[in-house]
Amino acid sequence: NESRGATPANVLPQVPHTAIRYGVMGWDARPATEDELQAMRLLTRLWMEAGATCLCLGLDYQPSAFADTHELIELSKVAQEYDGIYTAHIRYNEIGRVAAFEETMEIAQKANIPVHISHEFVTDETEPLFERAAQLCDMTFESYMYPAGCTHLLNMLPIPLQAGGPPGVLARLQDVEQRAAIKNALQRRLDADLAAGNQPVFAHTATGRYIGMTIFDAAAEENLSLGDFALKVFDEEYPQGLMVYRRKATEVDERELVRRTLAHPMMMVASDGIYNGAHAHPRGYGCFARALGLGVRELGSVTLEQAIYKMSGFPAERFRIKERGFLREGYAADLVIFDEHTIAAGSTWSEPRLHPVGVAYVYVNGDLVVQDGQPTDALPGQVLV
């Protein structure tokens, strides 16, 4: 396979809505015209014919944030022709979780397509939404089961202030009134986080400053208000400024989040891992081992077999990955050899880049990529089409 030799893991192609919209419309912050929509339909079709398995969206990110529901339905209809699915980071920022779930269900019904929600959790708010979806459409979701997200400081801004992508934000920072609007929006958001006990921590910056510090401590060290300090980060680090947004949660809360989420029948495990930065989110190194160690062995949320299915067979079936995800004759030898009695995440909030324990060997396409818990530097991964 021509794609072998570039990565230790396999890669599944998806239709990148953000790139397609940018290719047709640039950073324009508006709904697509019919001509533009037709161009995006064509590009979606080309991706699906090349082997993509789903239409993938980040609806809190530029420029996808300005796609209206009609655009999403029309592109989903193209993906559906190829037995694809719709998978999205839904619009939490702009319209909130409930409305974003409702939009996703509408897309599922009007495009007649299975839908998948990225990095969700089962809570008192989402559980009835999943119950409603089960009655109306074919929905699944994945979760990394940590009470924290990871994204750029930019995404603290309301969607209108993000319009135009990096060029648009940089232009606003040079305009006195718009700069004040950015400062005030960030001050309000950070004041709310501080009051709620949330902890936005720097994972990566362009200069290497502030890594591992909360934005509150970094602002205090610089003797600046939160709004002024956020502007300083934009001025000196933009577009860098990767944050781990740790929400207030006790250990009891965190364990209950894992137990409840892992047990849900629509759920599969996925890390949403961002490995950039010395203080990366611990999910990137610990998600899967944590599901087995904490979720199965300690909490008994699901059986070992059910947890493995949520990491292998379930995503393979859902994302139409042929001849993978199961131990069967003729299937690819993608294998993890682990000790069910000791497997656990090594990564923690303070030391997020520690490797898991209890994993002896990992094979990708029959080649050994982890031996005795250590990477072998083999690169047998390939693009799965």
C-alpha cells in the first residue's frame, strides 16, 4: 500500500467540511449561495468516491460555523448516497447543546442519514436528548470521559467575533472598538469560569510561556486583568494559545461521569486527542486505558468485552471500516495485548504525557508498534479506503 510508512496508526478519510467550505467560500461569514452549495456538493461527492466514510464537521470552528442547516442537510444527502454518515462537533458555542442536538436530529431526518456526535457525555441534560434521538433517528456518539475540553483560546470568543478566521480576528485586534469588544467578551467568559471553579490551563504557546499555568495565575503573574492578559496572549502568541479547559468536578463527579457515559448503548470510546504542547490534555495518552482500568475494573460500568467492542467493533461498523475491528480470519491484524488486571492510564492532570501501564504489545497491520510498553518507531499505518 502506497500510504504505508508515514504513520504508526491507520487513518480513516472523512469529508472535511471546513476545508471544502473554505475552498469554495474562503472565510466568508454567511450562508452559501446555490452556486456555492453546488460546488460543495461536487467536492463532497469527490471525497466520498475517493473513499471517505462520513461528512465531518466542526460547527464551533471557522468557517463551518456559518454553514446553515440547509447546507448541512444538502451535503449530508450526498454522503448518504454512498452509505456515509454525518459526524459533527455540534454548535455548543452559538446555540447551545439542546438546540444543537435538535439541529442534528433534523439533519438525520431530512437527509435520511445516520448521525454521530463527537465528544459528548451522559449527564442529566444530555440523557433525555439521547432518549429523544433514539425515537427519531439513528444516532451514536463518542466520548473521552474527562471533565475537560481542549481547544484554542480563540474559541472563548462568541462566534461573530471569530468571523473571518485568523485574518478576521487579527484585523479586529487592530480596530479600537473591535479590540475592546474582544477584551470585554474574554473578560466576561473568564470571570464566569473563575466563579464556576473552572480551570483553563495553557497546554501550548508559540513562545513556550505559561505552559501548565492556569490563565488566572498567568494573568496575576503579569499583573493584568483577565481581559487585558487575554489580549496580550492574542498579540504575542496568536494563533497559538492552546488551552485545556478543565471544568470543576470532584473525584466522585468524575468517576460518575465515566460510569454513566461508558454504560450508554450509543457510546463508543474516542480520545479526541490533541498531542501538541508539553502540557497536553491527559486524554491523548490515557483515554482508552482509563476506560478499561477505571470504567471496567474499578467501576464495573460495562463488561470488558463490551468496552473492547466500544473501542473496536462498534466504531468499525459505524464508520464502515471493512475487515477491521474484530478478531476474525482474514481481518487486519490490529491488536492490543494488555493485562486486564493492571491496565490503567498513566497520564494525570499534572503529568499528562505519561504512557499507560499494562499495555505490553500493539500491532498495526500485523507489525509491532509497541513492545513492552514502548514505541518501536515502526510506521505500518495506512489510509483505509
